[in-house]
Amino acid sequence: MALSSVANGKRKRRTAWIIRIVACLAVIYFVLRWFEHRQVYQPYAAMEANGSELGRPFEDVYFQASDRVRLNAWFFPAATGSPRKDWVYLLCHGNAGNISHRLDHVAALLETGAGVLALDYRGYGRSEGRPTEEGTYLDAQAGHAWLRQKGFAAARIVALGESLGGGIASELALRETVGGVILQSTYTSVTDLGAELFPWLPVRWMSTIKYDTRSKLPRIKVPVLIMHSRGDSLIGFHHAEKNFAAANEPKRLWEIAGDHNLFLDVDRAKYLEGLEKLLQLMEAGSRMERVK
């Protein structure tokens, strides 16, 4: 009886240790998942500006993604009489804030003569839900569908991905027809960037959020403009060089100036010149298609 009691005691202690270890591993796993999500997505609910502040017509619109999440966006039509009134940017913004923080960017895009749809992903601004990688892909598709219903030809929609939005815009170009892709200040993949920002963490094997932009580029068959600054302290210029190498022709690597979020403050004209190069390239392609 004594030996049996000792054996039972050992088994209970082993079981207790196993339970503690499993519990600790579970806690570590959920902390890592929380940390990953918090680094990739930094949504802000409050709207700190209004689209009317640009002093031109705009629409505050709502529509649903295919999984029925309700999204908010601001649509700014091109100026009346603009020769590019049939062209539009679908702006996929970065990981922080919301569309109310992008008015200056929208104003710059409008200077090129095209319209702009600035979309808030799920969980950002007044859009419902919680952001996920697949969810943001569905959000961009919903914005694309809204523009098509608005009357824009798919080939005249320009998918513009800023920072985090680069992975979203590149995926949109694989799921839907677009006229061109702009990857601005973006990464080869979130995994690559995370490994650089947090070298002490096993990012490559623990990451569940990928946004693998570089792997998508060889499958994109429309003009690609990659815009990046050598002064970007968050996402290094080498990300742009690798993305450019992976992209198909026609493509252009265009250097802008300033730090990650200061590209308009330092050299706005240079930024607009790069956009103009892409629009001219797409317009030339459009004319060739009509000739055929």
C-alpha cells in the first residue's frame, strides 16, 4: 500500500507539472499573438478631420465586405472637366490611424487629376469589425466593387498601397482587375520586416500575419510603381529594391524623400512626378488597347 501511495503521489506531481507547463506555453502563445496583432494593426476609432475640409465635393460612403462587415470610406471625385475623371485611386493606407489622418495624401493624389477612394479597413475609424489579414483583403475588394458600381472601369482603378497597405494592394491586384499598382513605402513581407525590427524574437516561425508582397509581384501583370525613400527609418530601402526585382515589366522604382510618413513634407513635387509617370504609362497602354 505504501509503495502504491508513493507511485500515485509521483504521478500526480508529474501531471501537475505537465499542466503547469502547458498552461505557461498557452499563455506565452496568446501573448505572442496579441503582440503580433498589436504591432501590425494600430487602428484609431475617432475621426479627427472631415473630408469636407479639402473644400471640394466628397461622399462619405458605407458598404459591406463579402463577409458582411460594414465599412466606411471617403470618395473624392476628380475635378470637373479633368481629362482623368475616369481614373481613380483606391487608397489602402498604413497600419495606424484612419482615413481622417490622410487628407493631405488625398489632396496630393487629387492634384494628378484622378479621383480617390480612401478606405478604412475593418476596425479602423467608423468601419466595423476587427482587422485580420484576410479581412483587409476582403475590405479592399469591397472598395473595388463599390468603384465598379460607381461606374469606373476596372482597368482604370489604381491600387495604391501605403506601408501596410502595400500587401493589401498587391493582393487586390491578384483577386481583381486593376489598371496599375503603387507600392509606397512598403515591405517585402511583414515577416521580413518583423524579423528586422525585433531580431531577438523568433519572428519567422511564430508569425501568422504574412502580407507577403514580394511573392505576389511575379504574378501581377499590370504596371507597377514602387515608391520609397532612402531616408525611411521604419522600412528600409532594400525592401523596395527587392520588390522591384520581383515585379514584372512595365515597372518603375521611384525615389521619394523624407522619413516614412513625411514623404509629402520634404518633396511633394517629386512624389507627384512619380505618380504622373505611372499615370502616363497606364494611359498609353489604354490608348494601345483601344487601337487594337
